[in-house]
Amino acid sequence: MKKRLISKILAVVVTVSMLSGCGSATKQGDANKATKVDGKPVTITFWHGMGGNLGVALNKLVKDFNASQKDIIVTAQFQGDYDAALNKLKSSQVSNSGPDVMQCYDIGTKFMIDSKAVVPVQNFIDNEKYDISSLEPNLLAYYTVDKKLNSMPFNSSTPILYYNKTAFKQAGLDPSTPPKSLTEVESMSKKLLKKDASGKVTQYGYSMPIYAWLFEQFMIKQGQSYANNGNGRTGDATTVEYNKNGGGLTLLNEWKKLVDSGSVGNFGRKTADTQNAFMAGNTAMYLDSTASLSAVLAGVNGKFEVGTGFLPKVSDSDKGGVSIGGASLWIMDNKDTIKQQAAWKFLKFMVSPEEQAYWNANTGYFPVNKKAYELKAVKDNLAKYPQFQTAIDQLHASTPDSRGALLGVFPESRAAVETNIEAMLGGQQSPQQALDKAAKISNSAIDKYNRTNK
Amino acid sequence: MDEIILAKQKITKLQLKKSKTNLKTKLEPYIFLFPSLLLFSLFVYYPFFKTLYMSLGLTNAHGNFQEFIGLQNYVEILTSPDFINSLIVTMKFVVFTTIPSIVIGLLLALLANNKVKGLSISKVMFAVPIAVSSASASIIWGMIFHPSIGMLNTILKTNIGWLLDPQWALLSVSFVTIWMNLGVNFIFIFAGLKNIPEEILESSSIDGASYFKKLFSIIIPMISPTLFFMVFMDIMNAFQSFGQVNILTNGGPGNSTNVLVFSIYREAFFNGRFDTASAQSIILFIVMFIMAMFQFRYEKKGVHYS
Amino acid sequence: MENKKSNLILLISNLVVGILIISPILYALSVTFMTSDQIFTMPPKLLPKSFYFGNYKAVIDTVPIFRFIFNSLVVSIAVTVGQIFTSSLSAYAFSFYEFKGKKFLFMVIIATIMIPGEAIIISNYLTIGSLNLLDTYTGLVLPYLTSAMGIFMMRQFFLTVPKELREASIIDGCTGFQFLTRILMPISRPIIGSLGIYMFLTTWNQYMWPLLITSKPEMRTVQIGMSMLQSAETQSFGMMLAGIIIIIIPSIFIFIMGQKQLIDGMTSGSVKG
């Protein structure tokens, strides 16, 4: 009797799942075959890595698009974080079950270009002579190689300094003047340091997560390149240069000095941990992406006043700007021109002033479209939270030349930098050793990549 | 004569029936094993051989096989200090998690194995960690370990970087793993305890045996099949622990928690190098296989079946 | 007198240890009722100021969590039933039969435990894709309908059952299969219960596999739902822990229900009968 019950359940489950299996299979089939519109809307899939409040905001944008016209329906599907989404993309290409639009992070740019599985956005721009003058030039520059724009920047950010204005006042520092260089950071941190009766630090002056993105930004600030061949943009990079051109050494020396001073905290590699420390008042200054601003303001909830400033220079003489972070939207080449056109329409919508205004107000990423600044939503948001202005000013103060490097093995290269900085801060190796070790790993990875991906 | 023919017919009929049933009995085990073996072939053995194949070549960023290079990947890995580090970290991790998991699981089972009324709630509490996924457990413990807002430092009045200090990170991750294992260990060992016939325990009490004597000469031998199974699974699970490392420490700080399976994940899904990741997987498999061989040898000596 | 005292000690120690074990979850529960500024404060607080439900609301607004719970239920139940079925069959073969290749087959099955999941997951994704089973319950369930752990566990238990029982059943005219279903399985209730609970919860806690196999929001499972609460730029503990609590509740509930089965199975007929 038990056996019969079990087999009944099994039968039901299998039948149910077969039915749903049938349903989805047909839909898949239809989706792949739709070359005629026939009065029915074209459906395209959009894979992204936006979770939390970002995902909610993104879904609203997609909903707006679907409601704004009747020819195209976009289905947005969350595929895990950026790494997981990219891995799924790689696997899906074997079985042709990939998306039509893909959101890929900045450091995956070279991979996407090399994969030859995308249709460069430039094609569509040229075809209809689309006017891109209202889009931020620095953002376009990052995703442009050989005068070809490959993907559409969508959620872009820059690194900024967050600081606790209330703590500044308490320490006798001017709350409207954040430090401009790491030297100033060091002297201010000494004043901001607070300890309790037992000698345990309750407030560090400053902290920066061991995040390789910040390392790259500091290289750009110093006007130094990360890799050769024009940072991988005039030709494929073959080696990294940060360990040879002195930029890395100056930075790491400064970094070590800061942490050794005792007034700078080290909360590890996860930016979220340093962010939590800032919100809890454990550190009075920290570095993070502009995209975290709304979350930081919400987390602080008025406990203290939050200020923002430019990314500090490494040395006072630095003249460089900053590059961007975040992700962009790619049109995948599924050999279906109707879907590609639909994807292009979707991309144009996503960078329109109104949608970018909503996106900016609800996330903290700055608008890709300059026209968004004229809209009330953005103006109101800036009036309410002037801290948002810093990132915008910093972006405009940089030139397109300060765009970051292109590497097919960026994730691995970043991890090498982070692990070795970690070991350096733990006293296990000198700055130059850290740089050389990281470079060795990066170079071997670059070498293998170039060999296997001709 | 007729009777003899009839008798012979009866005998042949019986023999036929017997051989039919004999054949059926002979085939039965294979039939029973068929569903599992089919599923394993498709979803374990086939991918495994694919992995073996990939470990002998070069793959591109998409995971496609490019060219055959023999054992080069293995040489590269076995001479890399990072890989040796991963091996050592993994072995440490296995020891740090398995022994406490079994011991505490046994203690919990013994504690719960009594006739006191109203204790079913405590049995549920002992097993609760089983209901928590490794991701959930890691997020909760990650918060408790946090350097600024973490509860642990506050309660213990310490200032330890549980996940940031290379001295502590592996211990912290092991601790979380042990907590996660408690539920499973408790449930299975408890089930094993419940199967010990009452009479044996009662009669030994009448004979005047102390609790510890009962424990070591009766209880543990009688549940040794369960214990063996549990130790085996704890060790194998330790080798495959991924979620906690991924969320709590990402293999750091300074590779101090970079267990083998995490290194494989990074190599495949982060660095995009399926060839070396496959080679690492094969090596991990061999290590686990050797461990299993040792354990099964011990099974013959130390485990008692009725 | 002696008994009462030792009973009391047992009672208290059981409860204390139990609460100690679940304390992280109780703490998480407490945090879910805190607003962000209460969470990000030094030193951290044990209890919330009041019952703030915003985190739970945020979870429900951000992800279709109830659909995910339903999907996870379907998948977990299917896998559990399938595993009990296939594992008992295979374990039965290993414990009550002698046949050619028995040792080899057992080794080969145990060997599957040692094959790291990460190594084979992509290949299985491609296999399921080629069977056109992406985004289906079948695809989610199929590779997990059997496991070496289940087979191993049942085999361990079956080995403790005396062979005389089987011989007696043969005399009574039972076929092999009938012995399994009519006699062996009923006395294995505790082990089946343990295995069932374990398999259910393991499947409930899967992340990587459902993430690969499903893309449509309607087909996703709870752990993916939880990862959807995390964003790249921040870590909102309140909402994340609320999501965790929401998905722990069904699993604890199932566990309590399964526990009853376990206890019933243990106190009803067993080998000693």
C-alpha cells in the first residue's frame, strides 16, 4: 500500500512536470523561431545581475518599456550576481539558450568583445545615424574600442570618498573639506581616531576595502597604466605594468603606511564589511562606489551627517581622473535580426532621460544621459541629497583618457592583486613583492588567455 | 512405467520452475540496481569522464576544448604552491570539522535518548541546523562574526577578526560547518541509538554495568555501522564544503581558507579555466577515493554488524 | 526521588543545549525586526526596539517568495520520494543478495560521492538542455533522483537486519520484492524518515543547480530568491535575514512533521519484535 502511494505520488509529480516541461519547450521553440512578427509582439529575454533594490528598480524600467509600445515584450531574468550571470551566459551559448540582451560587468568587456557572440552597438548607431551626443562621453569611451562602441553603458559608477561630517566636527575638522590626497587622509585620521577606556579602537579615521577596483582607480589617478599596449586598448595586453612603472609601488607604500599608522582600519576585501563599519560609526571615512549612496544614507538613517568627496589623490601632484565601474548592456548575436532590432529599441529606451532619471533617483548610479539632469526628478533628488553631486562632478572632471584597462582575465588579475595586498598588510611581504607576485599570476593568466583565444 | 514418466515430468517441471525462479532471483539484484545506475551513468559518470578528458587539454574562455596537452595541467598544478596550500588547508579543514561533528553529534544523541517527558522540543532544536542552507547559515554567522557590528566579539568581550585574521579564519569557517553538521549527525546517530534493543541495555544494568561501561562496550559497538556511515559522510562533505567558504571568506584571508573545492570553483567559474579546474577536480577525486579506501578497510575491523 | 532529580537535570540540560544551538537563528529573527540604523550600530544590539515589519514587506515586494516556496516544495518532495525509492531498491540488492560484480558495483556507486559537484554541474546543465528540460520541474529533479549517500545509508541499516527474517519469508512464499516492501521497509521507518528529511532539506537548500537550470522567475526556488535579495552595492542585513527566516519556516515545519514519523516509526514494530 505504501508502494502504491509512492508510485501514485511519483506519477503525479512526473506528469505535472512533464506538462510544464512541454509548455516551456514549446515556448522556447516559438521564441527561437520568431522571425515573422505577424501582428504578434516580438519577445526578447534580458539577463541581468541586479538583486535587492536595484532589481526592483530595474523591473520597473522594463515594465515601463513594455507598457510604452505594443511590438516588443522584454522578459527580465535575474541570473545571480555578475559572475554567475556571465558563467550562465557562457554555458548557454553551447545549447543556444542564451538571452537577447545581456548585462555584463565592466571587467567582462574584453571577454564579450573577444567572444564574437555580440553585435556591437555601433552597428545600430551607424545604421540609423543615432545621435549619441547626449550620452556621457566618458562612459561611452570605456566601452569603445577602435572607434567602435560595443555595448551601451547602463549602470555606471565612480569611486568616491564617504565621510562622517559629524565626526569631523567633533574632531575639530572642517566638515565641508574632505581630504584631497592620501597624505591629508593620514593626518586627518590621526585626529579622528577614538579609543575606549580599554584601548580598543571605537572609531578609525579612515578605511578602504582591499578591492582591486580601487587599486586600478588609484593607478589612473596617478596617470599610470595598469597594462601594456595602451592598457589593452591599442592592442591586446600581454603583460601588466603596475609593478614596473612605480605607480603600484607609490600606492602600496602609502596604503601600508596608512594601516601601520594605527588610525586606519582594515576590514578585509568585502566592500560591504567596510561599508557596515562606516554606517556603525567604526570608521569616519571610507571609499566606495557612488552606487552605494542611497543604501548608505538609508543605513545611517540620520544618525550622523554623511558627506562625499572625490577619490583622494595618491600624491599631491597627481593629475589623473577616475574611470568607471558598473555594467553595460550587450546585444547578443542570436542570428535573428528582428530580435536584434527589438533589443536595440530596448537599449535606447533604457538610456532615455526619463528612465535614467528614475534609475538615478532610486539607485545612486548617475544618469548615462546628460539630458536627465534637466528633469525635475533628478533636480529634486540632487536638492534633497546634494551628496549625489560629487560623483557627477568627478565624472565631468575626468577626461575620456582616464578610462580603465581592457583585460580578458580581469577577474583573475583582480583576485591576485587583492590576495597579495592582503598578505602585504598582514606583514608577510613588502609592497614590491606583493606587486611582483600579483603581476606574475596576472601575466601567466594573460598569456594563457591570448594563446587559447585567438 | 507411466508413474516413472509422470514422476520424471514432475521433476523436470519442478526443475524448470526452480531454474526460472533461479534466473529471476539471479537477475533481481541487477534489476533493483538499474534505476540508480542509469541515473548515475547519465549524470555522474558521463560528466566525470568529460572532466577527465578536459583535464588533459587546453580550453578557451568559453570552456571549449582546444588542444590535447597530456599531463601538463597536472604538472602545473602539482608544482604550484597555491595548490599545495589548498591541499593542506583542505586536510586541516576535514580534521577540524569531522571530529567535533561526530563527538558532539553523539553527545547530543545520548543526551536526547531518555524517557523524560516533554523533550520532543529539544530534539527539534538539536536538529534545526539541518533546515538551514549553507548560504543562510553563512550569512547569519557572517553577521555574528562581523568586525564592527558582530555579536560574538561583544559577548566574548574580544576584538578578534574572526574572518579577517589568517590565524582564525579557518577555525571560524570550521566552526560554522560543525554547527551546520550538528543536525544531520544528531538525527542519524539518534536513529541508530533507538535501534538498540531495550533488553540488552536493561540486562546489562541488572548486571551492574556503569554508564560508561555500557557506552563503550555496548552502545558504541552496536551503533558502529551508523557511526561509520556518519564519519564517512562528514569527511566526504568536508571535502566538498563550498557555500560557507564562498560567503564567509572567499578563500581568504591570504588563501587560509582556500579549500580545494573552492579553488576548483574559482578556477572554473571565475578565472574561466576549465582545463586546470578539471585537473584539480580529478586530483580531489583521487584524494577522496584514497580516504574512502582507508575507511572501508577499517570497516572490516572496527564495525560490527549483527 | 533519585529519578526525579536526574530527570530534572536531563530536562534542563536538554533545553539549555537546544537553545544554545538555535541561538544564531533566534538572533537572526531578532534582527529582522530592526531598522537599518539599529542594525548598523556599535556595539550591536540583541533585541529590536519594536516590531518593525518593513524588512518582511521588502522581501515580499522584491521577490515572488511564495511561488519560490511552492516550487521548492514540489522539487524537494519529488526528489525525496525518488531517492527513497531508488535507494531502497539498490541497498536491498547490496544487503540481501550475492551476485557477480557486487563489490565492484558498490565501490563504483560510492565513488560518486567523491566526484565534486562543481566539476559535473555544467555538463549536467548541457545534458538537461539537450533534453529540452530547462525551466521544468523534471529538469530540476532528474539528476537527483538517486544518491550514493541514500544507498549507503539504507545498506548500513539493512545489514543489521538478521538474514533469518529473509529466510523465514522465503518459506512463507515471499518474493524478493515482496520481502522488501512488506517486511523490510516498514521496519526501516526511522531510517527512511531520517533519509527523507535529509534529502528534502538538502534539495530545499540547493542553489547552483536551480540557478543554472531555471531562468524564468516562475520556476525558481527559494535559495535563488534569497540571493535576489542581495545587491552588488550593499548588504541590507535586515531584508536578507527576513528572507532567510521566511524560507527556514517551511523547512522547520516539514522537519517537525517528519520528526513525528520518525518517532512513530521508532516506537512501533522493529527488529526486536
